[in-house]
Amino acid sequence: MCGRYAASREPQELTDLFGVRVWNPEEAAPPDWNIAPTKNVHVILDRPVRDSGSPAPVRQMRTLRWGLVPSWAKTPDGGPPLINARAETVHEKPSFKRALTARRCLVPADGYFEWVTGAEERALEEKGRGKRARKQPYFVTPADGSVFAMAGLYEFWRDRTLPDDHPRAWWATCAVITTAAETTDLAGYRGTGPRSLADIHPRMPLMLGPDRWDAWLDPATTDPADLLPLLAPPPPGMLRAYPVATAVSNVRNNGPELVAELPAPEEETLF
């Protein structure tokens, strides 16, 4: 799954990377090294510009709330936020299948966080002995320092109890698509720590390379049969993972120090 990530690139860098033609600086989200569900995040999408008089799609950067609210939902907060959609079933689930065919986006990130429990502590916890195991966070990021562009979906939800001009009349929300974690060796693996992403967690956010960005965002493509092949994991060896301070476990903490690499996990019994 993906429940926390970092995105620290400046808006201008993102607009250059993705070829964005329209964005509103007043809506830009600040750099954030500890993004959690319900926060406002940058997404890249192709759609016509409202009131432009042209139906042609334009590459835009928008700021949306992380936690998708389906358009048919009775309320925007009737259950847990839909932060992830599984690539294997996204075309079947009522909450996501309409967005898959019409409202796809990219969610830029530096990388994402995942937590691992030490093997010895986990064994004691499973046997009901000892205190609850403390988890070591890892940061997963492209080995070459490039942008981690997560495949995403977005939706609009209309609050019919409010007038059209009310600032809360429309909710614009998004979700990140996930896939099975890679079982191949991580980039830079040296025989210590997790060997693959699957050793950290069985799921991972689905990263799309630049060669798939245009095809994924193209609103003219509406057939799931044409879209699902794009949701293939990145080639092996593109990602690396390293331990970071447990301070990231508290969503109130923020700053570049949260993605600083530790020489070793904070808990010696982790592996």
C-alpha cells in the first residue's frame, strides 16, 4: 500500500518536468516530507480548461485532497478515505472504474515510506509475548534521483446542500494506484537489510516512467483493455530503499531530515 510519501520539488520544477501548461501558483502545495491521507497534494492531469471555450485537453497541475470520494457517495466522509486502488481490480471496483476510464492523473513524489517490524520482535508479538513491536521506517525512491510519478485517479464530488459559488460545493480528490511489490533485488543491494521491496511490504505504489505519462493521461483513451497494460511495475533495479529515522512515524513531524539515510536501522534486531 501507500499511506505516506514525500514530495519536496518546487512547483516550477514539476511544471517543467511534466510539460504543464496551466497551473495556479495560489493553489500550490508547499514542499512536504511527510504527506498523509487527507492532505492536499499536487497531481498532473490532462483535461479542458474551464471557461476557455475549447474542448481540447490541456496538461495541468492541480492541488487535490488525497483520499478519493466517488461522485455517487452520499457524503464525502462516510468511511475511511480511499487512498489506494489496486491495479489488479481498479477496472472492477465501483469506487474507481469510472475514474479509470475518464479521470486519470499522475501524483509526483520523491518516494514513499513503508514500515518493517524486526523479525525477532514480530515472532514474540505473534506469540502474544512482549510489548508491541516497534517498526522501522524505510524510504523507497528512484535510484537515479528522478521523480517518482505514481499512477493515480481523481474524482469530483458535489455537495448538493451548498450553492454553486460556495468554496466547499465541490470536492476534488485523488487516489494512488498500487501493485504487487517487486521481488527482484533493490538497486545498490549489498547483502544487508531488505533484499527487495517485497521484503518490506507486499504492495507498492505503481510508478510510471516518462514513456507512459502521455498515454496514461490521454483522456481520449477510455477502454480498460488499453489502460491496464500501462499499469505494469517499473523495470527491476530502478528503486532503492534505505532506513530513515522513526520520527517520520509521527505525521506532525516534517522536514528534509525525515528522508535522510541512516547508516543502519535504528533497531539492531531488525534483520
